[in-house]
Amino acid sequence: MEYREFGRTGIQISAMGFGCWEIGGGYGPIEADEFARAVQRALDLGVNCFDTAEAYGFGESERELARALGGRRSEAVIVTKFGIGYPDKPRMRDSSPQQIAKSIESSLKALGTDYVDVYLVHWPDVNTPFEETMRTLEDLVTQGKARFVGVSNFRREQIEQSMQTRRIDVVQCGWNLFDRRMGREILPHCAENQIGVMAYGPLAYGMLTGTFSEEMQFSGNDWRAGRGNMGVINLTRTLFGPRYFVQNVRAVEDLKKIAARHGMSVVQLALRWSTTHPAVSVALAGCRNPGEVEENAGAFEFKLSEADLSEIDAVFEKYGIETAPDTWIEDDEES
């Protein structure tokens, strides 16, 4: 496994991270025992980054991760998040000191540990001053409940505002072949300030697995069944929306041909691409079983040349796919 500096944390993080959103529900049925075997296989292969969140099944993902890790907690860098999914809060977000105190205890209990390695604000809560949130997160570090802290899905100006109170150690953001918006400001800013970057969605929520057909129908309990109605991430509309789905599938078929020439799967091509940006520390991909872990880990046996990257870009140009639209998220201007 390839390892990288995780900002200024001193952690050597695996370039492949294990995303645990799926086991919390929302992606169709997943067999818990297979998930546990996948986690164990990831550890065996040197993957040390495991990403979850309070909101993933309201603790279910954290509990399943704890069960899957078993007695190997010390081998894992556990990242969890708080701040969304509260139906009684404005826009379901709350990053207040009171909520942080409740959420960290809930997550620690679910994870079966007395500390998390990285604790992130899941989405910005504009109704709570960032200063209050960051001071409370610093208190958690002082108390030993979190080693490092950071933010997810923040704009650059929000990151800068937060940094005025407490250094942000880690930033998590969406980054994949279909979504390159973060390359404009967020990734350069993180590189300049030595902030660790966790890239989520490197397989574009399944689009880059190469398993979709033009006639694909998602099951009813899969958020993609609405063809993009996720509620917050604007680009999902242009991934699964009826105007875009077919052209995207065709583009992936072309990417498969490029990958095959290099002896790679399109999954491996997409994962390798997502870590070519020098600011990215780790790319997070969900795994349902040990076979998917092994395929994902195999991505880091390859390198992509500048010529390869240009050929990949040409596929998106061929289909007129806009990979970095001006819109940030499908949400209020104050997000």
C-alpha cells in the first residue's frame, strides 16, 4: 500500500481509504458479515484509513465499523463526522458546543473506543459561529477524545474563517473524474497550508465502477433511484439525472478501454486518478466485500502519465461533460 503525509498531523495515511457510508444504509442492501470481512482484508493489505459519520444510519455505520475492526482498533485511523441529520434543527444541521458534546459521546460509544483519530464537521452550520465550533473541537483534542479535527464540505472562505480560531488539520471534499470543482480553490488552499485532504466519492457514487448500463434502474431504497435527488450535492443531478445519465455511462465505457490497455479496471483507473493531485492524501471508496477491497488496493500498483491524463480528459470533452461547474451545492447561498 502507498502511504502519504496527512497534512501536518504526523500520520502516515494509506492512499486508499475505506468509506463506511454504505453500511449505514442508503445504497441498497449490504451484508454485514461481508462488510466485516472487507474491513479485515483492508487492514491485511495495509489500508489504515476508515471513514464514517454519526449521520450514516444514525450510528449504524459506526457500530458496524467497530464490530468489523474487532481487536484491531490500533491499526486503524478512524475518522468520523458530526453536525447533520437532526430533524429539529435548521436545515438539519447543528455544530453548536452543546451538540458536539452529545455527538462525540455518541460516536465514541458506537465505535467502542475512547478517542477518534480525526473528528470532522460534516457540513457547515451557518447558524453557529465557526469560532464556537472550533473552540469546542480544540477542547475535545485537549480532553483526548479526538487527536485531530477538521471540516467537510466547507467553502474556502469558511475554512479560512474557521482557521482564525483553530488550525484545521483535515479537510474532506468530493473529488472524482466527474467532479473536479475542488481543484479550483480548495485543493490548492489545502496544499498551501499543509492540510490533509480526504477525497470522497472517487468512484462518483458508483458511476465509475463500470457496472451501470444505459437502462440501469436503482432499487427503491437507493438514493440514486431518484436519479440525483440527494438534496445537497448538486453534481449528483448531472451524474444520475435523466438528461445526463446515458452520456455518462457511455463515457465510462470509453474509460474502460483506456484502463484495459494498461491492465487496469475502470475502478482502478478512477481511484488512481483521484490521487494524482498532490494535495490529496487519501481517496475514500466504499467496499462491500473483500473482492472489492482487493480491486481497489490494486489501483496503487499503477501510475498514470501526463499522456494518460490527457487521454482521459479527452473522453469528457468528447461527450461535452462539464466536470467543474460553477455551482457548489444545491443549497442556500449561505451554505
